[in-house]
Amino acid sequence: MIRAGLIWGLARAEARLTRRLVRYWLFVIIGLLVAAFQFTQFMFIYKFFSSGSGSAATVNPRYFLANAAGAFVIIFYLGLIFLAFEVRARDVRERI
């Protein structure tokens, strides 16, 4: 029988190990920078061009998440793939 406490403990240990990796922080920082840049870009487009163009007005705060989510998902998926390879390499190195 699989106990939830055991799985939760393993997940916490993996999260602790992952937070120590430089790659993890690299992807977190890249993701935050891309998010800040994209937010600034959408804010600029909405502020200066929405009064003159109907298509620029669609970049409003209501639809911001739908417009920006694609880039965030791609960055975090790439980070997840690299972290998965790191976990696999660590398991091979530790002979697990």
C-alpha cells in the first residue's frame, strides 16, 4: 500500500535538492525576466495604441493571461525537461 506521507516526504526531498541546482534558479530568473518584459510590452501597447487601433485594444488587462501564457509555458517546460535530465543523471551517478 502506498502511503501519502511517504510520497509527500519524497516530493519535499526532491524539491529541496532541486532548489540547490543552478539550472533551477537560471530558469526561474529567465522566466521572471521574460514575464516582466512581456508585461511591460503589453502595458506599453495598451497605453499608447489602444485608443487608435481596435486590434491593439484587444491587448487589455482582461485578456493578458491568454496572450502571455504561451511564452511562459514554453520556458517552464524547457526548464522542466532540463531538470528531468538532471534528476536522471543524478540517479545514475548515485546508482539508484
